[in-house]
Amino acid sequence: MSTATIDKGTVDKSSGWSAFVAELQERILPLYKQHELTFDPFGVHGRIHICRSVVFAEWMARFYADRLPSAGIDFDAVRVATAMHDVGRRGNGPDLWESDSAEKCKQYVAQHSPRSQNGEYPLYVASLIDKQPTSDLCKRIVHDADVLEIMRPCCGHGGLNGFRRDFLHFAGASEPLAGSLPDAAEIREALILEAWKWITETERIKLRLFNSSTFLADLLHKLGEERQSYPLLATLV
């Protein structure tokens, strides 16, 4: 899809983050809670998966916005696409419902985003969900957030030891922007290790969060309390 008509000039970074956290909890996470009440009682693709994915995507988006301002990160698009990327699922295992998630994402943006006056914008945000190779940095961030999150033990991928680093675009050798980031390899590995630590810690408390109406805010509060253990991710709080 051409993005020539999409306005990606606004880099809001943290200015819209608090509002999005509230929006996620009010409008989007209830859709995943319904998954948990039907086919996904342990939240394999439920709220904990989405919240961790959103945290990873937000950190990568801010990293690129800080280091490569010309990249033109669309924070609104990254946040919503990451949050909606499994909303169409009707089962766990291989994602057979990606197109359904993209359609629901398009409808959500058309209904709730002030930028939907541009008729191309809902289509653009939805297009970030599919996993086809792309040069669009926003789409790669959405993809990478999911790649990092499925290190979790319940996915059967072997956790950190079995993590396929070649599936992660972020700051990789093949990443077109890596040459502009002299410390790319070091930061990339630090993010992988920190993401794994955060996954294993939050897996232990996820059942306690299942009755919370402030799921992501609770996780962010915990991240802030333990910021010394998470020097990268804790910059979000």
C-alpha cells in the first residue's frame, strides 16, 4: 500500500502515551478479555501479550524517533496496530486470523481516530499488522514487538535460549538504518535480554492482574518500581 498520502509528520513520543494507555484499557483490552473468557483462559494471546507487545513497540519507536528523527515514526499507528494485532483471533496456535485482526483494526481507527478523516489512514494502520516484508519502519516495529513477546515460555519456542534473533529486525545487521547507529548491536542485545527478563517476571504475576481494569497501568507501575532492573524499558514511566 502506498503511504504517500499518509501524514506521518507528527512525532508526539510521550505526549500521547498516557492517553493511549487509558484508551487501551478502556476500549481495546476488553476485547482480549473476551478472548480469555472463551478460547484463551491463560492469556496466551490475551491482555498480558498485548500489554508487553505495546511496551516493546513503544520503546523501539521512541528509540528510532530519538536517534533517527527523519524516520518519521507515526506513534499513533504503531500503538494501535500493535494493540490490535491479535484482536481477530478465534484460537491460539498459528495465526489464521491476521486479516480479521487487520479489518477490525481498520474499523477501530475509522471510528476512533481523529485522523480517520483521511480515508487512507485506517487502511494504513491496518496494513501494519500483516507480516509481509516491508521497508516501512513502523510496520517493522509492530512485527518486532510481537517477535520479542513470543519468547514467553508458553509459546514453546525455547525461551531466550531458543530465540531466533534473525527474525528480529530491530538494529540488526540487515536493518537499513543500522549503519546510522554505531552502538546498534549492543543496544539490540540489551533489549532482547531485558525483554526476556520482563516477560519471565510478569508471567509470574499475570493471573493476579486478570481482574484488573488498569492492566497496563499496573504493569507500568511495576516497571517504574523496578527501574534499576530495566534501564531501557523503564524510560517509558
